[in-house]
Amino acid sequence: MKLTYILPFVALSTAFVIPDEQVLSQIAIESHKSAEGLFKKLPSKDQIVHKIENSFERVEDAVDKVAKCSMHAFDAAIDRAAQTGNDFSKNLQQTGFDAVSWLDSHTDLNTRGHHDQPNQTVYELIASSKYTTKLAAAINEYPDLVVLLNGTLANYTVFAPVDSAFEKIPDDAPKPSKELLKKVLLYHVSPEYYPAGKVLVTHTVPTALTVDTVGIGPQRLSTNIGLKGLTVNFYSRIIAIDIFGTNGVIHGIDSLLVPPPNVADIISFLPAEFSTLELGLTKTGLFAPLNDTSNHYGGTVFAPSNFAFQKLPTKITAFLFSSYGTKYLKALLEYHIVANQTLYSDAYYAAESVDEQDIPKGIFHIDLPTLLEDKSLAVDVARYGRLIEIKVNAFARVDIQDGIAADGVIQVVSDVLIPPKRIDRMVQHWQGEDLTVEDLKERLEPFVENVEL
């Protein structure tokens, strides 16, 4: 089956996640329409903020209302959703993101799970629910997962797909390998405790899926609040919240979560937004090493969109993509790539560290070394609850945050990043002022003398 990959861009965090090609090919999830021009369909920042503020207030009110449920908390939560009009058998999202459905549909989150004293583990809750029989059967294939979800080593969070989520897999689809299915299941579990209130103020969530390609740290999920309510990885709507067990909490979701592909693959999948960047990476020979996960452990790519390149003067663009300017283009693109350090909007992985670092509330500053020798990016993260703004070199704004990838993260920047220059022993960052070809060459000249293409 030929697959068309969709970039789930839209939400307050404006993150994006697309499923991994290998996993998708094995479970044969149906494709959606092309994501070309998706940015053009997005509302303005002010419209998003206004809409999300209203949605946040409604979701927050729902979280504050505690409803008593029966002994089978999961069943009661789903039943409550059906009674209040949240028919999750209707307008289900496939594993990918359908921008049109996202824009056209909005459902308030008005379910509240069990909040009495729990007497079952998260595994027991899943195994005893009539809505998660397929998830329970999949978990039962792995005795170590049963032990994990019955254990008390941590307070787990499980984003549990209901049976209808599995119905989106075609009947004639080949059965995935046990190894890949286990990775998918682990991607639904977090070893940390995330009740709904914490999910609401979180952009990314660590999972039990550990991969070397993101460095010392687990693969992450994104959480989003948008026109369709509270979602995970944009396409999977949370339809029941805070189903508490003795060893954690469960949130019911309406779509399977699939681990993402590599950074380079994501760039290739989205020519409408990254065709200029992909052309530059290919022309300069940077695309292949970027796609080679053996030479880096995690990383952050500050990716200029096609629109960002269009903002450059025409003469500069023509120069960079000429045969003479290729070595300058390579140096310029190297300034956008950070190896071995993965910066999400609310978490940070460094390859040499054994611990992940949360981005604290307030202002967080970090200097990230790029592939351009001795040149770093000055990154400032302003975090106030769920509202997060990221700026690079005090100028370029990250328009699209947290493009979660298997080998790092993509942060989409509003402008092409131009290396600073020294004037009277002072470093002067480019702040959007007029730029000539000669000025650009002066900034990049020290880095291109020995470049061989």
C-alpha cells in the first residue's frame, strides 16, 4: 500500500508528529490527503491563541469536575462520553492527521474518569474493560509488559486506545512483527505520572519507548489543545481522562499512536513546506549524514520553511543556490543543525547526560553548538504554563514547535538563521536588517575556505 504522510501541525504548541514508515507499512494504516499547503490552512496566531484560551478554560473546568464512576472505571468513563454526545465511533481520525477534520470539528472534553480510591492496577483496568479488549489482547502477548503495568516501580500513565481505534486497520493488513508491535505498545505508556491536569500544561510526554537515536532519553509524545479538544500527537483525541489505578492513571484515546520517523524523512515528506531546505541539504551533501543516525545521538534541526527562504533577498537566494555559492550554502545550513542535543519546548536531552532536563517555567536560556565550527545558537524559551515561546538569537521565532522525530526534534523557524559577525570585538547577531551578498559572504567566509563539495 502506498502511503501519503501527513504532518499533524496544528495546536497551541504547533507541534507536529508523523508516523514511522516501517511501522506504518507493517500495520497498513490507510493514508490521508496530501499535506501540501497545510501551513496556508492554519489560522493566525491570534486566532489560535483566542480559540485555545477558550478551549483551555472549558477543558480545565471539565478536569475540575469529579464524577463518580462504577467499579469498572474505564467502562463508566466511556459510557459517560457516549451519553454526553462524544460518539467516538463517528468521525474517527486515522493514524495521521487530517487537517480538514481538525479544523471542521471541535468536541469539548466532558468526560471524567474514576476518582475514588482505586483497587486495580492499570493493567487490570485495561484487561477488565469491554472497551479495551484488543489493547489487552496485544499487551498479553508480552508477559514483561503485563508485569510492568501490574508493577509498582513507577506511577505509570497509559494512553489507552479503545477497540474502535484498532478498527481503522484494514482486515487484510499483514500482522506486524512482535518487535514492532511491542514498540508501538511502549509508545502508549509513560513511566511518569501525568493526570489530566498535568497533561494540560505539558507539550511533550516521555514514553517507555527508549531509542538510542534521541540520545540519553525516551521517545516522546506531544499533547495538544485545539479545536477538537485535548489530543495526543494531534490526531488521537482523548475521550476519557483520569481513570486511576493503584499504580498510575489511564486516559482513553480514539486512535493508535505510532512512533515517528527520522528528521530527514519528515523533511522529505513535506515538500510544500521544506522543499527549499531539502534541496539545499541535498545540494551540499548534508542530507545523507543528517539521515545517518549512526553519527549522532539525538539532535535539533532549526528548519527554515519555504516561506523563510522566500524572505531572503532574491540575489542572496540566487547566489546560495548557484554553483559558486554552494559552499556558502553548506556553511549556512550547518548553522541550523545541532547534533547530540535535543531541545523540545519543555525538555532537553544532552547525549553526554544520563538525565533529561525539564525546561523550567519562566525564562530558560541555552547556547546550542551547531555543526558550524565554534558557532552556537542562543536559544531563549519563555514558558508560562502551556504557553511557550522560543526565540533564536533573540530574533527568529520558532513558529512550529516540537516536530518529534525518531532521532531528535525539528523546530521550524520563521527566518533563515544568519551567523553573527564581530564588530570591535563584539558579536553582532543578524536581526533582520538589510543583507547583501557581500555581507553574507563576509559572515560565512571563515568557514568555507577548506570546504570540499
